[in-house]
Amino acid sequence: MKLIIAVFKRFFFLLGLPLLVLTGYTQGVVENNPLFDDSEVARIDITINPTYLQSILQAGNEESNTEYPATFSFTSSKFTAVVENAGFRLRGNTSRYAQKKSFKVSFNTFEPGKKLKGIEKLNLNGEHNDPSIVRSKLVWDLMGEIGLPAPRANHVRLYINNQYYGLYINVEHIDENFVKARFGNNDGNLYKCLYPADLTYRSSDPNAYKFVQNGYRVYDLKTNTEQDNYSDLAQLIDIINRTSISDLPAKLEPIFDVNNFLKYLAVEALTGNWDGYSYNKNNFYLYRNTATGRFEFIPYDTDNTFGIDWFNIDWATRNVTTWVSSQARPLTKNILAVDVYRKRYYFYLKQLINGAFSTNSIQSKAIALRSKIEAYATIDPFRPLDYGWSSSDFYSSYFNALGGHVKYGLIPYVTKRIQYANSQFSIGDIPPIVSNVSWLAYGYKAPVTVFADVDDEEKANLKLYFKADDSNWQSIEMQNTNRNHYISTLGPWSKPVKAISFYFECTDKGGKTTREPLNGEYSIKFNQIAIPICINEVMTSNQSTYPDEYGNYSDWIELYNYGKNPISLQGMSISDSLGKPGKWALPSITIYPGEFLLLWADGEPEKGNNHLPFRLSSQGEEIGLFTSKTDGYKLIDGYQFGKIAKNESFGYYPNAVGLPQALLSPTPGKSNVYTSKRIDMVLPEIIAYPNPFTESVTITLSYQPAYDYTISIVNPQGITVLEHFMKKDDNPKLTWHPQNLSKGTYLIVFTIHGKQNQLIKPQKVIFEKF
């Protein structure tokens, strides 16, 4: 196969157009996904071999996790999709033995990596314990509303082989896609923690936490399973259990997101979620966020809430100050033993009671959900089978107890819970709480963006203190972007920086001040090396700008040597995930000073060494250039980009040294420009040969344009002597035989008829007539 590497010499050109204003984007924003749209009750169809379905539902197979191939269909007014060869099986714990089963759909079981709208798995929960079929949905929405990393959920109608199986709640699966969307990375350890996951100390040996009970690892590692390294979990459990309460903040905050856990505790206690960590040592995930180095607590499974009880305990009256089980629950007990943390917990309780958990708020949401689902809930053929609930019980359950495990109507539970909780604690005005600290940092040559939220009764002033390496501390006021979400940008730095340290001071109007973290600082360590080569520009939706050597309009990545010496790419790699370097080894060529190299991100590496095995997402992702594995995969250059429109690009302006930003006018192989004029293609060059000529000249373009065009030839007096219209699919070559024309210099002009006519720089040819 012929190898064609596109290397371009550096040259500059100006369009004389005004600059655009740079627009930014933030990390961790979970975009809307039609699979979880709760504006309507979508329909899910599972088509499966009846023999497979019989095996799934057969008595005695309740604990089986065998997945069978099925066709998955999703239908709503906004989105329709069909996925062939999806995996289908039972899911859950006790629900496996219920008449109304819960199911898991896995799009990637039989075709690894396969996703639907970025999702690999769905959980279809039958909610057989809940006569209202809204409890878990209300809890998930409540957690999401206050900024917790909670799964998205919506009601769906489930049909299997065209038989109605009832109303289900479709709950987002917690996996590497989930944590990537919430925290911006997924290369950390993700542990699924099920009963009896009490987080008590067992041993200094990390392998001690790989113990198995009930047929599964209690702390089940779901990522990085080949390494199977539990050292980070063992460290967390050691600090939780073997640190004095006075020293706990200094030891725990660097490795655990305490403030978000306190928010979770407030939701857990108010909703009566006894099947979580604090009471039943069950149903949560822990994710080691590699950006911050801290574990994130992720809740899981919230159907046993709002008064559902199996222990003869009145969860509506249980004291919120002693909500936790009397047995060993060191994470909750020790955190709440710290005075400042306990006050923050009370603050979140009060905030919820006066806001998202108020009777009016929960009742309006619950009744709205009931109106949406009632037509499908009342005809659910499986809903009555476990507890004999009638259609009238569905309506009644929102305001009345039904007996058995349904000790409360949903709304009366909230009213009573608030009444008792308010009498069980009191909290005055406390210093503001800084939470959800995160950052975007890809290297010292790119700006570092720091994010934080402030929780307080009133507006507060947030100041960021920072320093690079061993320099002096500096401070800046953070910008309140919206509803107490704060942002600041640091750098970039012209000289190599190893690490950035920072902390916050927040002051409310009453003069109360808090420091975050309480002890020490946050630290961003750069694994970046100073090599003068950069990812100068990327394009993620190339519709018509510039074709590859095969004439295909593929996405591309442009590398640029902005140094003074040649740079060999030998050993370097490129990846579309900053957490996974070494994805593709670059071709062993040299880029000279001022030269550009184009790489085609088309997923077709068999086409040549300048074709990559991955594509770029127009919805936004990461791109990184790294040194070799033996050199530790140091970052040479990289950044994250957001959604890029069709035929637009993203890159540095000015080249290599400016801020990475959206570029309306892409320039593959050329210096980046910053214009307000959108173009649809990079214009080809006119090629005319021979030149000079005596009898005829052949005229063509450097590549086939994506639009129709006109070739014009103009004489020295400015008169057009030839005008020839060409279709975009015509043979691009035209041979001109001048007739009865004098010798001299002629101009060849191409006009491309796109959304607006675009004129290619004319080419001069000399006609030598004998």
C-alpha cells in the first residue's frame, strides 16, 4: 500500500476579518440523553427466542446471570432505535424471586464496545415493592437536583415478544461511561459495594478486601480488573477506621469527597433509605477520581424509601442525629463525629426540608409522575401478582398506607418525616461550604480551569489561592457563573511547571469564613514534557473541507512543530483519551520546524500510518500526544474540547501558544486563523501544465471539491475568453486549446458554487504561440 504522509510547509495568510469571542465549557455536565427523557413514557421492546425467555424465567434460575441474545427497540416521540444482538438477563437481589422481575440489557455483551447513545447497559427495574412505582425515581431526581452523582431514570413500558410486561423504571447503569460523564475520567478504580459492605478494617493487606460472600465480592472491582489492585480501597478503609477524630479531616479529605457524602447522608436519612450504606451496609459504589485523587461515593438502588419497611421500624420518626445503624458503620459514624462535618450535615438537612424535600415539592412531583404513568400502571399485568395490589391501591398509595411493608402513603411520610426531623436537630448560620471541587488540567501550556460550588443561605465571596511549584502564593476572586457555581482560570505558563497547589477561602455576607480543604491544599501534578510540538488543530465533523488521499472527507488532527529543530515522532503516541495514552503509535517520520502533519481520525489504520484506529466525536472529547511507554507516557500536548459544529475546527490561536478554541475557518496544513466568517471547505489549488504551453494546457485542482464549480480563463485585457461549468462529480481535468488568440499571460479562475461562491486564487499561465 502506498504511504502518503501529508506534511505542509509553514506559511501565513490573512483574511482581514474580525476575531471571535472565545466561548468556554465546563466539566462534568451530563448532557440530555433520549434514553432517559422523562417527558413521556417511552416503549421498550425485547424480542427474544421463546426458549431463551423460558430459561430466564424458569424457577431455579433466579440467580443466573446468563445473558441471551435479543433485539432491543426503543420508541418515543423524539427518538427511535433498534439494537440487534443485545444481551438480556435477570437483575437485582430479592426481586429475582418476585413475580414481576427486573431485567438488565447489555448492548456490549456480544459485540464489545457497542453502545446506544453512549450507554452500554440499562437496568429495567420492576419496582415490585412499591405500589406507587415512583419512589426510586423521586429519590434519583432529588439526588441529581442537589448535585450528587446519581443515575438518571425514567418510566418506560416494557414489552417482551410483543406481550406487555408492565411499567418499569429505566435506571442508568453505573460503569466507566457513567463516571466519565460525571467526573471527566474513567481510568480510576470503580468498586461496586453490596451487603455486607460496612467499610470496617480487616487488614493492612489490600487482598483482604477481596473476600467473597453470597457468591460475589463484597467490594467488587469493576474497572482495571487485570491489575486487580485494592491498595487505594485499603488505604481509604484504614484512614476511616484507624485515624483519630481530631486528625480525620486532614487524613480523609485528600482521598474522599466528604461534602458530597454529607449531602448523600441528608437524602438517605430524610427519604428513609435504609437499604444504603448507613443502615444496611449495602448498595453503593466507590470511584477513585483520578483527576482529584479522591474517592467519590455513588448511591445505588433506592426503591426501599419513603416509608417502605421490612424491619418494623418507623423510618418517618427515626432520629436524624442517630440515623445510622448501631452496628459498625465507621464512614458515617466517624465523619459525623467531626463537629464541622456534623453541622454541615444539619445544614443539608435543613436545606432539603426547606427546598427539594418539602411536602409541596415532593407532592407536586409525585402527582405529576402519577398522572404521566397511571394509564400504564393500572393495566400492568404483573404489578398485582406479588402483593395483590389493585388499580385503586395504585392511586391510594400516594396518600394512604396499604399495610404490610407499605407503612405510609408517600405524601404523609414526607409530612411526618419533616415534622420529626425538624424537632430532632437545630442549626444556626454556619460558615459556607465549598463543594464539588474539580478542574480541567492538561498541562502547563494549556489553561487550568478550576470549578467549585458554594452552599450557603446567602451569596458568598469565593477566593482562590494558588501557586506554581515553589513560587509565592497568589489569589484571585472566582467568578459566580450561575446559582453559586464558581469558575476561575489559571495559566498557561511559558516555562515548565511540575505542579499547581491551591485552596479556597469563602466568606458570606455575615462575615463567616471557611477554608476548603480544612487542612492542606489541592494539588494538580503535570506529567508534561517540554517538546515544541503540539496538536495545533482538530476537526470532528469534516463534511466538505478537505479530503484525504483517497478523496474521503474524514476527521483530522494536525500536529505542528513550532520549535527551531527537527522533531522525530519515533516512539510517540496519540490517543482520544488522556487517561489512556499509547493508544496509537505515530509514524516514524520527522517534522521540520514550521511544518504541519495531518493525521486522519477515520478508524481505518489499514489505509496507512497517517490513518488512526479511532474517530473523533463531534459532541466533544479529549485528544493527547504522549512520549513513549519507556519514558512514562509523559504528556507532550493535549486538551479537552466540547461540541464542534460541522466544518468547524478547534485549535490554538495563535499557533501553539494561544488558547485552544473553536475556529470557524479550518486550516489543515496551514497556520490557524481566527475569523467571524464560516467557510465550508479549504480551497484547493489550481494546477496547470505544461506552463508555459504552445498548443494546449491541462487544468485541474489539487483535489476534487465538494460542490459544482466554473472554470474561467481571462486574457490580459480582463476579458473572459472561456467559461466552462463543471459538476462536482465530473472528471476534474479540462484541456484548453486556444483558438485565434494572441500569445501572452492568461489567468485561470475557479469559482466554487457552495453556500456562497468562493473564488480560488487565480493561476497564471503563459501561452507561447509559434
